[in-house]
Amino acid sequence: MTRSFPDDNAAYETWLRTQCEVVDADLDYKHERMKRNAFVFLRATYFRWARCIGKICPELKNAPTVLSVGDTHVENFGTWRDAEGRLVWGINDFDEAANIVYPFDLVRLAASVRLSPKIAITNRDSAAAILDGYRAGLAHPRPILLDEQETWMRPFVACTDDDRRKFWAEIDGYPGAEPPAQVAGGLAGSLPAGASVLRFASRTKGGGSLGRPRYVVIAAWRGGKVVREAKALVTSAWNWARGLAAEDIRFIELANGKYRSPDPFLAVRNGYVLRRIAADSRKVDLGADEEGAELTVRLLRAMGFDLGSIHAVGSGSADRIRSDLDERTEDWLHGAAKAAAAAVQQDYLEWTG
């Protein structure tokens, strides 16, 4: 019998306190934020997904296993600059990476489309677009470069002058903080040579990771300011849901995968992920206003393509996945996403009750 969502939520948060120093105010904010809508709720509750998805979609449990993203959803895509300064787009958060059957990443992505506030196509067409892109990514895996191949995507991640002003106003408003010595050292060490630390601060950001400590360092360097973030990492909730012992964190293994052009500033040290944050490092933001991105066939194909490129790593992975896909019905993803989204809605109603 599946436990109630509140029971699972309490159990997960109790476990989380054994893994990191939980920020109670951020956890309270997360609880309130989860009441906004079912899409925000989905983002905040990967632990529940990990616990229940096998029962929701039992027909997928025997599919090939690959190193997976886990917490795949439509807002887990954004931009970064690679070692050549090129603008790259793709999945950029691998907190929940674990060995999982490959369809569950696809189902979570398609379910998030169903629950999202900005969609321009039918649920059936959105699932088909994701699968079409996924197959293309398996066949011809590569990073998505916005300066060469996918120039059409630039409007989704454009950074306006107003966006830049908002970014720096937000940075200036972060409250001062004293990170643990190892975290402060890691942040300072991630700065360019000759940078001068101006201050350390705390940051409240994210969906499912709310409650974990986040720190930033703001530094002066060659006429301007640069910012680095440190976010606490714990073992994937996929392992928690199965009562497995803590494993090595797989974040960097996926972020720096064979078919990606990685962010050279991204690193994991002492249980924290370190990254550069900047005004032009942009996530796909569906938002609640008219300025939010709208999900289209083209954008969903790109999301599927990037996921396929991630899953294609490993000897024979792409072939095994293709063979499994060929045995499934045309509408399998549409049906699985429908069932998964309905389960999320049920949990959401129980939470907001």
C-alpha cells in the first residue's frame, strides 16, 4: 500500500536532516510554494515520484537501465558557456542522477508538460515531439550550441538589459552569511586569479532543493563583479526511495558526459556543487505572466534530443534503448505521462486539501 504524501514528505525531510544542515526557513517556503500549482508541486517532490513511479507505470519497470537525470522537467533546461565561450543549452541540474530505467526520465518530462502553465500543443503531440527528439538524440548525440545549430532558440534564453538589472539587484539583496570554512574555501578557490572577495551571502533558490543550504561569493575582478554559488548535494532520492545505501553523487558524471560541451566552472567539492552564476545563464522559465516561455513542438523536440544524447552514453546503451522503444506502442509515452500526471495531481490536492 502506498503511503500518503504527507507521510512520505515527513520521512524524506527527516532523512534529509541526516544528510545536510537543513535551512528551516527555506523548507517552510518550499511548503508554501508547493501549494501554488501542480507543476510547482511536481518540481518540489521528486522523492515522491521516485517512491511511486514504478507502481504508477509498472509496464516500464523492466526497460533498460541507464545513468539518468531523475528529476527531468521542462524547467530543468538552461544555458551556460563552455570552455570556448560558446553558448550551450541543455539539462543543467543533475542533483538526482542515478541508475534508473530510461523511460522514467521521458515520462517525468512529458508529465511536467501536462502540468505546465504554458503549452501551445496537445498532450499527445507533446509526447510525440519529445519522443521524436529523443530518438534523434540517441542516433546523433551532440551538445546543443546556440551559436551554430539551434539559433532559433535564442529568444527563449535572451538576456535583456532589464534582466541584467534584475539579476544584479537580486545579488545585491542577498543577505550576508558565513559559509562553513570548507565551503567558503571552495567558493573562493573557484574565482578567477586575482579576484577580491567582497562578501559571502546566502541564497534561496530552486524547487526540490529548497531547504538545502546555498551560499554565494560576490567578488570584484577586472572592473566588475563575478559570482559563484555553492549548493549542498545529497545522494539521489531514487536511492532513498528504495532504502539503498548512499552512493557517490553522479552529478558531474552526467554534466560532463561524452556528448556534452560542459560548463568549465561546474565542480563538486566537499558535498557542494560549485557553479558560476551570471545574468546570461538562463533557464527556460514558463512563469505565470505573458513573458514566460511557451512550450512548442520545436522546443519539446530539443528537450527530448538533449535527453537522448545524455542516455546515449555507455557501450550499447543507444541500441538497447532503441530496441525497447521499437517494442512499445506508438502512444506509450502519452499514456504513461497521463497516469503519472494524475498521480501528481492527487498528491497536490492532498497537500492543499
